[in-house]
Amino acid sequence: MGLPQDGDISLKKSLQATIGDRSCRRQVPNRLDWSATASGTSDAFLLQFVAAMNMTQWMDEAFYPSHEDQWDNKRFRLVLESAIEADWSVLDYGAGRGALEEMNFKGRARFVAGVDPDQAVLGNPHLDEARILSMPGARIPYPDGSFDLVYSNNVLEHVPDPLATLREVERVLKPGGSFVAKTPNKAHYVPLVAMLTPHIFHEFVSKLRGRGAHDTFPTLYRCNTPRRVTKLARQAGLALSSIAMWEGRPEYLRMAMPLYLAGYAYERVVNVSDLFSGLRCVMVCTLRKLQ
């Protein structure tokens, strides 16, 4: 290969500057100048990578200037912040290792507990106390009537027996307490594709999005339509307070411009009227234990 030529060094410095400079996000590359890749295929790959990255960032700013990364988790946090009171005891159902800062409510409530079948929950820094969720059966290791609020973030889609889960949530809630859960809507294209593809494909897509395989779990979607949630809640002795349906930036389609544009068009359609709310991606369900 030999030593890099001056042109090679300049190209690499240009790419590094492009990656680090936010002002480049508004420069929309219509095509690649392949003449600049004479130094080899590695530079061609770098150019294509930067071009794709710049295009995604440009579309983010053009189509969704108010959307941040983790927009749905940030929005869910606002829902929970408005519900949690300072003297409450709350439970994070499926707390995991604490990967999301948006789910950190330590100090906002008197007592923040978390349960998960994964031992990693014992190291979750967002909890005052962590316990292992007994499987099978999903028995929550707390006495009846322990919590004012139970919440879960992207957990119900993984639960093998949602009725048993909701009955356990009802048991540990205080009378009048609430269960607030964010989970995907089974009728949306993302869960539909997930149900038709193997788990290894889910891990591959997660890797493309910067998420590790250790945070990608098998999905079942047994409690993931408004009708299904309503039915199971009733059977578990919980009253349905509300179901909100959200659709935002097409997170899973941002790796290529045609996919991004298709996702953008879908989002525009399903948000034009509540008649299409059943096709939106995110469900936020609030269930209440009767007094």
C-alpha cells in the first residue's frame, strides 16, 4: 500500500471534519463524487457513509426539527412526571439495567423500586431497591398494596402471559393506584415486520441503530392493541383510564432516504386524523385499580 499521499490525508481530514461539524447537516449530497475515491475502496465507503449520515441528519432537521433522539421515551417521561407525587412509592416493572436516563425517577418519589427477570436489574442505578422477578409466573416480590404507581416502558410486548402480569400489577397496587405502560401498537408496520422476521434480524437492525444485542429481546405482542389491553385489564380487575396513540419520527427507517420518506409519508397520514390513531406506533395505556 505504501505511505498515504497528500490527497488521501486531505480526504480523511475532510471526512473527520464533516462528521464533527453540525453545519454540514444541512448540506444535502445529491450524489457521490467517485473521482475522489481514487485512493481506494475504503475511502469510497467512508464517503458513502458520511453522505448517508448527512442525508439522515438533514431530513431529521427538515422534517422533525422538534424531535430529539429518544423522543418517545422523553415524552413518556413527561407523562410519568405529571403523575408521580413526592410521597409515593412507585415500581418500574421490567426496569432492566437502567440503560435509559429518561426512566430515572430516583428522588422524585419517596421510594423507587424495580423488578426484572434479568439479574442486571440489581445494578440499576435509578432504583432505591431492585428485586428479581420470579419466572415463570411473573410474581412480583412485594406484598399486596405496596405501590401508588407501577410503570413499564417497552415491556408488555415481551410478556408471555399478559393477563398474569396485569393481575400481579393489580395485586401490588394500592386502591386507586395506576399502571402506566408504553408499548408498541401491534397494528403498526414495525411490529408487523418484527412478527414476520427472526430474532437475529431484530438484532441486526438494532445494531444498525446503535443498540446492542444485549438490549434486544424476543417480542410476542400478546397485549398490544387497544382492544386487547381493554379486555385483559377488565379480566385483571383494572379499569381503563386512557389509551394514547403516538406516531413520530420513523426511527426504524432512518438508515436510507427512500425508507425515511416512506415513513414520513406514513406519519403524516396517520396523524392527520384520530380516525387513523389505531395505526400509530406507540400505545400509552393508563389502567387504574378500583378503590
